[in-house]
Amino acid sequence: MDAPRYDSLTALLVNCSLSPQEEQSHTGRLLDVVDHLMSGAGVSVDRLHAVSHDIAPGVQPDMREHGIATDDWPSLWPRVEAADIVVLGTPLWLGEESSVCRRVIERLYAMSGLLNDAGQSIYYGKVGGAVITGNEDGVKHTSMSLLFSLQHLGMVIPPQADCGWLGEIGPGPSYADPREDADPVGFDNDFTRRNATIMSWNLMHTAHLLREAGGLPTYGNDRNALGDGELFGYAAPRPVAGQG
Amino acid sequence: MDAPRYDSLTALLVNCSLSPQEEQSHTGRLLDVVDHLMSGAGVSVDRLHAVSHDIAPGVQPDMREHGIATDDWPSLWPRVEAADIVVLGTPLWLGEESSVCRRVIERLYAMSGLLNDAGQSIYYGKVGGAVITGNEDGVKHTSMSLLFSLQHLGMVIPPQADCGWLGEIGPGPSYADPREDADPVGFDNDFTRRNATIMSWNLMHTAHLLREAGGLPTYGNDRNALGDGELFGYAAPRPVAGQG
Amino acid sequence: MDAPRYDSLTALLVNCSLSPQEEQSHTGRLLDVVDHLMSGAGVSVDRLHAVSHDIAPGVQPDMREHGIATDDWPSLWPRVEAADIVVLGTPLWLGEESSVCRRVIERLYAMSGLLNDAGQSIYYGKVGGAVITGNEDGVKHTSMSLLFSLQHLGMVIPPQADCGWLGEIGPGPSYADPREDADPVGFDNDFTRRNATIMSWNLMHTAHLLREAGGLPTYGNDRNALGDGELFGYAAPRPVAGQG
Amino acid sequence: MDAPRYDSLTALLVNCSLSPQEEQSHTGRLLDVVDHLMSGAGVSVDRLHAVSHDIAPGVQPDMREHGIATDDWPSLWPRVEAADIVVLGTPLWLGEESSVCRRVIERLYAMSGLLNDAGQSIYYGKVGGAVITGNEDGVKHTSMSLLFSLQHLGMVIPPQADCGWLGEIGPGPSYADPREDADPVGFDNDFTRRNATIMSWNLMHTAHLLREAGGLPTYGNDRNALGDGELFGYAAPRPVAGQG
């Protein structure tokens, strides 16, 4: 099979690791897999190591206008805006995404008032995915939350748009930890390899499909029209039948 | 704006209410809204009231072959297979989807070994959404789980593919309960109305887009090829940098 | 150390496996560990294999009074009522508890209108725990939901009141599956062994503590008094400070 | 009824609001209710407004020893250590707890290697609760995660140990927002008032019970003994019965 080329697409891979050093991040290594597959197909891949930036708490576009001294978010936003594909990568702590990941989601949410030229949410036309690593538990739980957030904001979620690695339950090594007499941890896991591959390609296929179609039609989701009271065919249902 | 026509699409709306009488189901009434919008656009809408069927516990396609006396699932499956759009509707109990809803998801999962003609999961080419009602809390939590399940099985999740109604926290009336001097409960809630409208149209738009494109390309997600060891460009990353 | 004796306590271990044959349930085997520890301390242990019973859908105490032909729940309820310790055991499917488990929780919720002699919820004085097995992911996610439900109903949750087993991410063997040249799957996992041990003892210690104390004092949680408008010291706070 | 006195107990109420100004926090106002009830019973109540402190990302006790320039956590830790009762309060964004709340949980987790004098987790002997406010959805979802974290670390979760306020689904006012012709938002909600009352008293009752008992017995949960291989009665179960 010939691999498709997607030279005109852009992907933003956000690593929400707690590690200040990107090269020490286990999640970052699984994001490398996605990066390699997408770059190989011609996609422009942008990598963002969130904890290295001073992203202020809050749900406004620029928190410097709301009493916080510094905020890197406004300077990061154009990188989100430019991306056709947004992947959130996070480690697991107590079975949940990192605080850095929630901070990023809060600030994505802070931009949800913006509209594109067609009057749709600014996130329409983008596709979203999730990459999660831990040593024991929580990939599905965290994918539920991350993918929900991205679709709620307006992105399309392709089929099987998450991947991750977990070891057997309990403390243990993490993804990509080096081993003396074997490949690094997780590299021999077919499930992780396949899901990372499927996810990467489905994100590219779906972003391309959306691009080619010029995004989704605006009928039913045009926020200006909805704001003006347009119903787009809505009618109230009948009430619940009495139980008396 | 002229409403698009989607006459060749089929939608399956599954109501996972605990009520044996469909007309007494609050969730069913919000599904009516989706039904009305889709039917109005020409979509063939199939309604399934799950609790009225004897769906056996288990994760095999036909539990009668695994020691259970009766199982309606095999006779229901063709209705899922025929659908371009699958919407799961559920009430909330203790903040979670109903047992009937989990039973349906278990049996959808039971079919995940099936492939389409292109070697992809049988659910590829379909789109999924969620409709949730309760009287106090849990639409987002439950959407996370339902939409995750549908995308994990192979469906595309369009933007804003969930809707629901909740009253102020605490016991109270449910969606579509009749009131003496006012419209039935929830009918005046703009948020619910808009989200039901956006969801319905985005499901149709995205299903149409997928249909027109002939589904997603198979590169990267062809399960026969993956099973034969095809890597689709995958390469292992470098290991995590030492911390010594 | 001498092991404490808890001869006057009763525990109900509910297995929410989808397997009709209890001896084929992986979750049942981890419940065996809890059973062994509790029985060894003198606790009367009652085992309930939920899927073997015809538990009707619904949230009323007896669904036969609400149009459903058969319902085993009323005959099972005295076993819940008799228990000082309630443990829910469930397998994982798509990262969630089984439909059988949700059915049991719905029916526990159906009894939440009952009060004990002190006017507290009928579940006051009981302690709850969770036992979860799967082959790849979801112990923490499911524990969150199960333990939340039990505490919401009125049980105390002791420290570290959950345990489980998961293998490395991806398809694979399940807990207690026999192996040719090794102990059955998971039996060599120290984390699972320890957590099952800690959970079992903490459930017993806490149930004993509650029993010795005669349950929790009723001040603040007496539902009859709350219903009569007793405030128990409540006062409204000041409003949020203006932002103008 | 005479209210019990709990003069020797200490409670730490952590507000994980994103608002730099505590008096503008809606969650803070519901924490005021808890503060009033506990203070009224003689409990020493300590209030912590987390976002006002520079709590470093990471899962080590002092991140200044791991390459981060500043970290207030070590100076905050004695306040956690002194508390018999720990309440996490959080707002909801996209149905989840705030990034500030996850940061606090990460740092609580960072201390989980510490043991008390009896060899138990340092959190044994404490009780935990959750206070959550939003304008539409997510109290139960977030309670699941917060209470799970606290019990996993070693705290006891009393019955009904969470409370919150939510308005009808959709954008709207938040708890304690002033209104012109009525009490502030949510103050007339009986469900919120009762649950805040029940939670506050049950936290006090349970903390007192644990204090009087000298904490939980160490049999089964003594981490030094577990580390030395003590089994506390554990025995492996039989394997799953063959299905051949």
C-alpha cells in the first residue's frame, strides 16, 4: 500500500508532563511515535512542552487583563489556532491527567467564545486525539475526559483517537524507560504500537477529509444564527405521558 | 438558509431508559427532538427501546451459544449494522448511565471482532452521539463514557455530539414532565434546545461527509494488514534520557 | 502480631461478573481472597453471584409493583440489610463496571428511602469496598464510581478500600487464569496481594469501630429532623464579592 | 438535640478556585458554610486558598530539590499534617475539577511515602470530604475523583462526604452570586444546604470516632511489616475453572 501524503496539514502535539526536561518525559516518547508517523506523511508537526511555559490559571483569553502578572497563553494560542490536528499528551497521577493538562484544557476553553469565518466555534475544522502513559492504570478514564473536552470545544474525534501504555498494575517502570538486556519498556507492546499507528493515521485522514470538504456545513451550528433565534428545524417534543 | 437533505442516511436512536413504557421515558422525549430534526432532513430514523428486549449479559455476539437460554441481541444487530448514525440515550442514576445502557455497550463491544469489506472495524463509517437526561447531575460524566465507547469501537464523533437536560441540583422534575401553568419541564431551556440541534445536524453532516468520501482511507487502520505485521511507517522512539 | 477477631461481623461480597458460572469468574477469585481473610477473622461471609438472579431494571424497591413480571431483588435485600460490610466486585468492559454491577447499584439506590431506627439512611453503620479485575485498564476509574455510590448511600469508606488486578495494556490473560509453568495469572503480583489484604482488614477494622460506637451520632444527619426543618447549626454564607 | 462539641479537632479547608481573590470565589462561599458549622462545634478551622501559593508541579515532597526554582508546598505541608479533617473545594470547568485542585492532589500524593508512628500511611487517622460548585454539571463526577484520591491516600470517607451546588444545565449564575430581589443564588436550595450540613457533621463525627479509637488498628496495613513480607493471613485463591 502507498502511504498517503498530507503535506498541507499541521499538527500540534502538546506534552502535559510534569517533568521540566522534555527528554525525561515518558509521555513525550510516545508522542515521538505520533510525530514520526505524521512527519513522515508530510505533516508539519509542532511540539509544545506545556510545563516549560508560564500558563496562568483562569478561563479568560489573557489573564494579564484579569489581575495576574504574567501569562504565556496569549503567545501560545496562535500555535493552537494554526493546527489542523491537536493531540494532548499526559501522564497519569492517581489515575487522572496531570494538573498541567487540566491547565491547558482550561485555557483552550477560555478561547471558546471565538468563532471562525463561518460563525462556528473556532475549533471547528480541527481534529483531536489523546496520548497517555502511566505505569498502572487510567488510559481509558483519561481519554474519556480529554476527548470529551476536545469534541465539546468543536473538534472532530476520529475513530480510535487515543493510545497509551500501562504496565501490569502496581509500581513499576514507565514507557520508554531503558532496560539492560531488552528493548526499552513498552516498545515490544503490540497494542500500544498499533493504537499509536491507527490513531496517527486516523487523525490525518480525518483532518484531510475535513479540509477537503471545507469544514462542516454551518446549518445547525452557526452560532450567530443560533444567537439570533434561528431554530434550524427544532420543535419541542410532546410531554411525558401521565403516570396517574 | 436552506436545510440540507440527507435522504440516504439511516439513524438508530437507542433509548436505554429503565421505563418499560417508552412514552413515560424522559430521555425518550429528548430523543424525539433528534428524531424530528433528522426525519425532517430525510434521514430514515429507527427507534430502539432497549429495555423492551431481552438482551443477554455477556460479550459474545450470540450468548445462546454460551449457555444463556434467550438472547434478542442477534436479531437487533442488523439494525445497528444498517445505521450510519448511532445515538445512545440514557437516564442518570447516581450520576451514571443506566444498567440498560451498559448492557447495550457490552453487546456493541461483543461485535468488535467484525470487519467491514475494507478490513476496518465494522463500526468505521458510522458516527456516534449521546443524549442524556437526569434531574440534577451527570450529563458530561456520562457523555465522556458513552462517546469514548463509540469512538473506541470505530465511530467518528462529530463536534458537540452530546446533549442533555438537568435541573438545579437536588430532587425535582425531569425533562418533559408536564406542568400546569407552563410548558413542560426543560422545553424553555435554550442550552438544551441548541445543543440538541447542533448535535443532530453535526451527526448528519459528518455521516454524509464520511459516506461521500467512501469512509476513511484504510492506510494505518486495516486490521488484516496490522495482523500480518504491517507497520504503516511506525518506528520506535528513543528511550527516556537517564536521570542519573 | 495477633490477628484481631471479628466474629460478630457479617460481610456480603457481591460478584457482578457477566459469567453465569461463578467458578469461571476472574473477579470471583479475587473476592475469594477477601473471603478467606474475613472468614479467617471470624466474619460471617455471604457470597452473592448477581447474574444468577433475576434482578429487574428500575429504581423502586419491588418492581413487581411497577409492571415488571418478576424481580428477585426483594428476596435479596435482607442479605444486604444484614451485612456490616458490603463489597462490590466487578469485571471491566471498555474500562467500566459491568451492566450487572450498575443494575445492583440501581437497586441499592432504590432502597435509599429507608431509614434505620435512629432516622439515618438505612446504609449508615455499614462500610463499603470494591474489587475489580480486568486485563488492561480501569480499576481506579471504576473504584471512583463504586466507592462514590456506596458513600453517597450512607456507607463509610475505609482507607484504601479497593483492590484489583490488571495486566499490561492490551489483550491478555485475566486474573487467576491457569498457566502451564507458573502460578496462575496475577498471583505473583505483590501490589494486588497487598491491596486486597489492606482493604480486607480496613473494612473489618472500620466496621468493628462503627459497631462498637453504636454507629455515627445522629446530629446533623437525622433525616426526620432534617425533613422537619431542623438546621443543625447551618447558616447561609455571605454572597460573593462584587466584581464591578 | 444538643450539638456535640469537637474542640480538639482541626480541619483544613482547601479552596482550589482559579480566582486570585478568595472573596470572589463561589466555591469559597460554600466552604464558608462548612467553616461555620465546624467552627461552631469548636473545631479549629484552617483555610487555604491554593492559587495564592506557588505550588510547584511534580510528585516529590520538595520540588526545589528536583530542579524547580521555587515551591511553597513544603511550607504548606505542616497544615495538612496537622489536620484531622481535610476538605477539598473546587470549581468545575468542562465538568472537571480545576487545575489547581489537581496540583494539590499531586502534591498530597507526593507525600504518600511518609508513615505515621504506627507504620501506616501518614494520612491514616484523617477523614476527607469534597465541596464542589459549578453552574451546570459535574458535582458527582468530581466527587468520585476527589474522594477516591483521599481514600486511596489513607483517609476515611464518612457517609455523604460531598456537597455542591449546580444550576439548571447551561450558562447561568454561580453559587452565592448576589441577586437584586432575592437571596443570593443557591441559598434557597434545600439539597445543597442539607448536604453541606450532613457532610460537615459526618466529617466531625467520624474524625472524633477515629481520634477516640486511636486510629485504625495496624493489623493488615502496617507498611513496614508488609514490606518485610508479612502476609496478615493472605492466601492465594484457586485458579479459574477451565473452560475447555
